[in-house]
Amino acid sequence: MWMETTIKINMRFSKKYRAGYPLLLKEAVVNPNKLVEEGQILNVIDEEGTFIGRGYYGLQNKGLGWILTDKKDEAVDEGLFRRKLIRAFGRRRPFFEDERTTAFRLFNGEGDGIGGLTIDYFDGYYLINWYSEGIYRFKKTIIEVLASHSAYRGIYEKKRFATDGKYVEDDDFIMGERGEFPLIVKENDVNIAVYLNEGAMVGVFMDQRHVREALFNKYAKGRTVLNTFSYTGVFSVFAALGGAEKTTSVDLANRSREKTIEQFSINKVDPANQHIIVEDVFAFFKRAEKRGDRYGLVILDPPSFARSKKYTFSAAKDYLGLLQQAIRLTEENGIIVASMNHAGVSRKKFRRVIDQSFREEGVGYKILESHSLPEDYRLNQDYPEGNYLKVAIINRLGHWEEE
């Protein structure tokens, strides 16, 4: 058994933690500054001595660490990590058997019982995300379980515990055979190019799988599509393959052009017939509105926070204005895919933002579908912040005075 130290939870938070909340918040811990050793095993009690659970200390932007068990007789040791990992692998068995989709989440942090850790699968390669130095201390145990209980070609990692939770630049390769990149994975039989060795991001956000499927099957056909904050253009590829008349992809990053061209090309879609723009989305919106441009489908999937030379965007504060700009660029009876991945914005608040946006624009709307995280992104019901993704597929109707 690894060395253990006891910490106390302030009585104001005792009920919350006894109900199963797993994240150790700084404001909830008595004398949090005494916790100095990353990876230290913690015995968690409240100020009255009531047992709450056991976990580990790992400083990350979300908190001070995670509770891993609420059982008095269960130690935080190699056995606990082994049990939780193997159980998660078993839950994902149907995904391994799906030949149409070869990329998915194998282990989803606190949803699978170990906060601060995720493992993704990319057609034979594993990618481990470590969110604190604390969880990284258990690397040997986690790698051993992963390597001994699943077939793999290679294992990569992303260390996300530099200042402010930023990515630690490194080679990222751990063991097995090095991948040849781009690695081509499938999502519902659509090809996606991913890179496990090029910094923090790999080229696709897998949590949007169901949304892309809906675009392909129901909403893209015959429409002109505007994909904002387009990253590598995967939404645009699904729209094009789903019968879109034309796609326009807009992203500020210079790399977005070549990455988007690559995603189109590996799916035998001629990028020359699509519009790929490297520009600040906010500047693009202004120009497009001035020109009177209109699109049949607008995809709005911004990061939680973004900064350019002229604009600073915070999803919590600025999404309403962004959605209003999207409404003005969407044809009557067109479609808006409104996505929000900020954990601090509840579903209820997100719906209020949507309603307020349309109300202030004087435009009617109907929500056709709502989406959250797919099944492989397993959730802990006692940790609502983990269910961060909120997507509404909206039919943009006419102006009220015109209806």
C-alpha cells in the first residue's frame, strides 16, 4: 500500500462529498496549503471525523485532486487502479467490435472512477491524457494494466499539467511501435486524419460524433454550410459527404487550411470545390453580414476561451452575441448547430442563452435535436460538471413580424 495522509473537508461541504462528489476543491479542504506532494494518497474525512473516501493529491485547474473510493475497506493501491481500468475496458467492448468507427474514448476520468486521467483509442494506438503531476505518478501501474489487458500497436501520452493546465511539449511516445502519421481512423465510415505526435490536439474532437452523424444523415443535404471555429474541418467533411452544396470553413489558425485540405482529400472530396478561410471568426462574421451573405446551415462550436489580436472570447459571457451573429447569417428555415463545451454553463442556462438570442433578434426558432456526450464518455452522476457538452440543432424560422 502506498503512503497515506489524512485531510479534512470543511463541514460546509461535508454533505456534498458524502453524497459522492469526487473533485477535491481548494475551498472545501481545511488547510489546503499543507498538501504539497503530488501523488500523495489521501484519507478524506470531514471536520467531525466522518469518513468520506480515499483519493490522491494532484493539482490541476479543476482542483486539488480526486476521491477514488468511498469504501472504508478499499485502499488506493495498484489493485484499485487495475479494477477500475479493466472494468472500463469491458464497458467499451462493443466499440472495439464496430468496424465503422475505430476511434473512441476508452477511459473517461471520474466517469470511470479515476479523475484526472483519460485514455483514447485510435485504431490500435492508445493516447493517455494526464491532467496533473499527481496522476502521472501512477503512470507505471496504469501503463502495465493497459499493456497487459489489451492488444495495441503503440501507446502515446499528453502531459497536460504545465502552468494553467497547458500541454507539456514532449515527444509523447511511450512504447510499442511508433505510428506513421497521419493515422487514418474511421468515424461512421468517414476517414479522419489524426496525429498523436503534434502537440496537445490530435485533429478531431470525438465527443461530437453524434452531431456529425446527424449532419451527415439529416441536415447537410442541399445546403450551403458555414463551419466556424472549424479546426481541421471534420464537420465540413461530414457535411460535404452528406450532400451539402458547398462548405465554408473558417478558423484563425494558419494550420487549419492544410489540415482541412487533408481531411477532404482522404475522403476523396476535392478541396478546390470547398471554401477554406484562415481568418478570425468574429472579423469574418462582420464582413459576411455586411455583404449580406446567408447560409443554409451554420455550425457554431467555439472553444470555451479564445483570444486574437482584436477579440477576446469567453463562452460563458459572449456566446449570446456570437449566436446572434450566426442567426443573422442563417437563411430562413435554415439550421444552426449551437455547441457549448464550457462546464460552468448549465444546460438550463444554455437554453436561456439560445432563447434570449432569438428573442432579441426577433426571430422564431425550433430546437430539432439536443445532444450531449456520447456513450463512451461515461459520466459520474455525482459530478455534473463532467457532462460539459451541450449541443442544440436549431431550425431558424422567420422574423416575428413576417410570420
